[in-house]
Amino acid sequence: MGTVTQTTIATDPETAADFGSQLQYSPTTVPDPLTVSPPSDAVELGDLIIVGSRISPDPIETNEISVYVPIGPEAWQLALDLTGLQPLINLTGWTATPDPTNERILFKPNTGHATLTPEQGITVQLNKLRINRQVGTAPVVIALKWRTPGTTTWRTEEQTLSIGKFPAGFYLRELKPDSHYIENGDSVTLTWERSTIGSETYHLLYENTEIDVTKYSNFTVHDVRRNTMFYLRGRIQQGTGTAERTINTYITVNRPDLEVRDLTVRGRVIGDLNADKVYGQIFPKPESRLFRRKSIITATAGYERVAPTAGFLVGNNSGNATNQGTLILEVTSEFGELRHVEVAPRQCSTLVVAAGETIKITTAGGSVNHQTFWYSIGGLAFN
């Protein structure tokens, strides 16, 4: 027997949308997880509930939804047969028909085809499945036949769900935080339900951390500073194989710490900044402790200095439409790379400066009224 894996997903709300599919499916089972039948005689029954959610903004028509259930005694098959199966669907005017020959349950609208409106979902239930006797993972395939209203060509969209079958008595479920939304640096306490047959192991995983929590049903994680997905993995040995189940939950942190390798900004950034190059405008908060305004430069031509530290220039052209003068800010790196910006009357713009780079301020056109501010790390001013 190989490794049985099943992951129950708690979705990151920032990345949940997937516009590539007409329906997104989420399975649950009763019991959770499914339990294999004993080696002989009695048969364990289980229910499979599949919820399909629509996030597309447009309606579709469908004439058939098929759920393919692998039948047989092997580890990769789910049910011994479809005897006694009770299939249901939540859509009015649909008929559910077991089709053992093709190992599927066929759901069809009585009117020939039906419309699924935007954000309309479906729920199908396969009740009283006769679970087979081998621990394993079964691929259950859902096939949706659909078309755009007004067209005649049907398309088929398939998705595969992995349904695990586990040893009798094993379970892992209900991973919950004491709060799904916390402040930066707060602690979060996770609780869960798990079996204690004796051979299970449980590990909590998040970011680059793995903690053995085999003896616990709760655990507190301190100093959480980023949005975090927590995973709880349970394993149990059966014979020469391993059954594994993973559940998870997501925590959102207010004003999380961010770690980025490269950052390019086009537009406005407000706050404390530390970057080599930013294209756009930067407006530091007055209370910023990283950058502090140290110089006000009002020279009208030829002002040129070497930056004593990292910082940025904010050029404010306070001229008016009559003057039509342009303020020109230039920054030259030690390698001769030139960056410049031309600031029109009543406009403001910013250049980020590295330590040792040369800044130059000139004007062109009519008379220019301006104040150019130097914000410096460490409080060093231009002479």
C-alpha cells in the first residue's frame, strides 16, 4: 500500500478567484474522513457532498453534469459498487441516474438544458456509498457540459477531486484559530480535533517552520507578523503503508510586515521608504523616522552636490501658468547613469538618491518659483 494523501483547503481570500473555470468544486464527506470497510462482512457507508461555486460574471447553459466514481476493490477505487446509492442535486427539475457500466452518476435537467446564472452554485450528494476495503486515494472526476447562451456547441469541463479513505478510527478535522484577523505581532491559538489510536503523528507547518504537536489538540503561535497559512498534517501507519491527511486555516494580519526582493513603484507611495530606485512620486509622512527633511533648496540654476547619504529629492514647482517655467531635477550615479525629471508649474515630482550620487537642479523656460526638499537617512543635509 502506498501513501494516502488528502488535503482540505481553506482558501487564501486574496487569491481565491479562478476565472478559468465555470465551477470550482469543494468536497466534504460524512464521516470526515471516509473510513474503509473492514476486511470482510460488514460494509462502511459514506456520503460525498460536492459544492460547485460559480464566480463567472456571465450565465451559461448546461445539459449534463456527470460525477465519475471509480468502482472496485483496489486502493485507488472508492466504492465496491453503486448498489443502494442515493444521489441528489439541489437544482429544481433535475434527475439523478446511477450508471454503473460507465462508473458515473448522471445529473440532467428534465427540460433538456438549464441556465446557471452568475454566482449560482450547485450541490450534488452521493449518499450511502459502499466504501471499499483498501486504504487509498480515489480520483473522483466531475464533468460539466456547458455552452454560452445563444450558441449551439457544447463544451466539457472536467475537474478531479482526490478523496481519501482512511483506517477505522482515524480522524483529523476542525482546525480553527481563536481569531482569523489579528494585529501585527499578536499571538494566535489554533485548536483541532484528532484521533488518538496510538500510532498517529501530527505536525503543524507554517512558513519554514514544522512543529511536532502529536500530544496536543491546541497550540499558540506567538509574534505573527504576516498573513499566514497554517497546515496541520496527520499521519497513521497501516501495514507497510502510510495514510496522511492535511487540513489548514488562514490568518490575516492587520498591516503585515512585507518582504520583497525587487520593488518598482509607478505612481504615489506614502510612508517610510528605503529603496534604490522608485519611479513615480514619494511623499513621506511628517513623522517618518527613517527619512527626515534636512534641506530646502531654492537655487534657480546650476545647483550641484554629492548626496551625503541615501534619500530623495522632492521638487515642487510653485510657478504659475503665466511663467511656464520648468524645474529640472537630475541624479547621476557613480557609474554615469542619469535619471532626471521635468516638473511643470504647479506640479511636484520625486527622485530617489543613493549615497554618493550627484544631484543637479536647473530651470528652463520662464521664471521658476520653487522649493526643492532633501529628505535624508540619518539626518545629513546638503551644504
